[in-house]
Amino acid sequence: MTVIDNGIFNLIINHDTACMDFNPGGTRYPQELITSSFERECRYLQRLRNYNWCPEVISCDYINRKIHFNWYHNTCERKLSANWKEQLEIIVRDLAEQQIYKPSFYPKFFYIDNKDNMRAYAFYSASDQSEQPINIEFYRPILNPDRAILVEQLAIDGKLDMGVLQWHAFNTYIEWPEDILPIIYKKYFNLSYFDKKK
């Protein structure tokens, strides 16, 4: 069994099953934020379940705040599919069509299944375009120090439009091979949208 600490959740890998366990130790995360993050992950996995890039969810355990899904031991940090650029673009396109912002586009939150399909998880920080702006104080505990500094610069009166944070994620700090993320972003998100928020 392998346990990977992702802050507000641990990814527990046991043979061919992964478990997102939203029961972090310590007092860094308020219980309300932990529960909200777990419920948000479940809600987006349910909403996106018909896309072939969504994880194959086995169960969402609401009592114990655990989500189990099939696991293939291939994160995109270590392995990419043969046509990974096309698959990544499809995921970005589908999320844009669903009007969902997912700023956590790190390769560690993508994996390759045994049919060479890319799959995405970690939607706990995603939000709908219609929710904007959000109260960033509620989510501040899940930010790493670098993101906390950036969010402080972007927030207005304690609120942040996640579209602006996603712009930064795709264009300035998340790295994929060949610097492909900014190129894909430009195809599916209106750049003037960010310009208006500066």
C-alpha cells in the first residue's frame, strides 16, 4: 500500500484501487472545508462520469469521506499516453463546454489507464463559472505558500474569480511537456476575459 499526502486528502493506493481519503491529520484544515472539498469532488465526479477521461469510480463513501476508483499506477508525471496532447486538449475542451474551472491541472492529478486513455481527478478545487467570484478565505487553508501569495494579489475584497486563477495556472506555473497547456488554453478560453480582470 502507498500513501501520497496531497494536503486535504491522502491518495491511498492499494493494488489496483486508489482511495481519495479526505481525513487529513492535524488542525490545518477546518472540518467544514474538508467536508466541502470531499462533497465537491464527489459532485464533479458524478457530473463528469460519462466522459471517458473521468475516473472509474467504485464508490463515494459519504460517512467516511472516501472515494475509491480504479488505479493503473501511471500518473502523467511518469508516463504519457501516445496521443497525450490530444487527450489533454479534449479534457480542457470538455471542461470549458461544461463551464467548469479546474485550476489543479498538475500532471500528478492525471493518469493513464490500461487502454492508454488519460484520466483526470482532483476536482475538489474546481468550480462552476456561475459561482464566481468565490470567497477565497474559505479556501485559503488548501493553498500552498506560492499560491497563497498569488491569490492575495488577485483577490478583490476577499473574493476571487477562479477563471483568473485558472489563467495563471495554465499560463504561468503548471508545467507539461512542450509547454502545451498555454497553447490549449488559448483555444478554449477567451483571453480578453482575463484582460478584463487585470
